[in-house]
Amino acid sequence: MKLSNQILLAFTLIILLSVADSYTNYLLSKKVQLNSLFLARSEEIIRNSNKTHKAIIEMQSAFRGYLLTDDKAFLNSYFKGLKNVPELIKEQQLRIGTHNKQRIILDSIRNMHNNWLEYSAQIIYSREKVPGSYKNLFENSLKKTRR
């Protein structure tokens, strides 16, 4: 085999290896890009989940504060949560999608929260309409614990 043919064969082999390496790097970069998108989406879901959790806890704390002190200023956070939590849950539903385990869990959280909202609304209504019954109940409970 002539020297010129050997050099041509060597360059061809190097070019083929370079093309194969470039293709492999391209596939790996696509995988990295997909993983980055998945990670960014997961971070958005976690961030929104934390906001939702915080809003629900603030609502519950405000509700308890109102029940303990009868100060309606606590209800501002409660009513603010009435607006914010459904929006946050809808946003989370859009991020999660429909047919998966996370959606089932989110739907159960939404249902429990809605049940709690019905319960808390009834108590707030009762507290405003019959305030004496709560004071008697609270005082009687304190007397029983002191004995």
C-alpha cells in the first residue's frame, strides 16, 4: 500500500472517529438538556408547593388566633388565604399535569382544604352569631384543667 493511501486512510479514520465523537456528544448534550428542563420544572413545582403550604398554614394560624382572641384582625390573613390558596392550587395543577400520582395527592390536599374551609366558615359564622357560647366553653375548659 502506498504511503499516500495510508495517509488518506488515516485521515478518513480520524474524521470518522471525530464524527462519531461529535454525534455522541450531541446525544449526551440532549440528555443533559432534558434533565435540566426536568430539574427546572421540579423546582417550580416545589417552589409553588411551598407557597401553597405556607398560605394554608397562615390561614389556619389566623383562624386559631381569631378563635383564641376574638380579634377580627386575625381574619385578614384567613380571608387573604381564601383568595390565594385556590389560585396556587390551580397553578400547581397546571404544572403537575393530569394523570399521575402527584395529581392524586394534590387533589386530596385540595379536598381536605375545602372540607376545612367549610368547617372553619361554620365556626366563624357561629362565633359571630353566638359569641357567649364560646366564652362559656373556653372558661369551663380552663376550670376543668385547673382542678
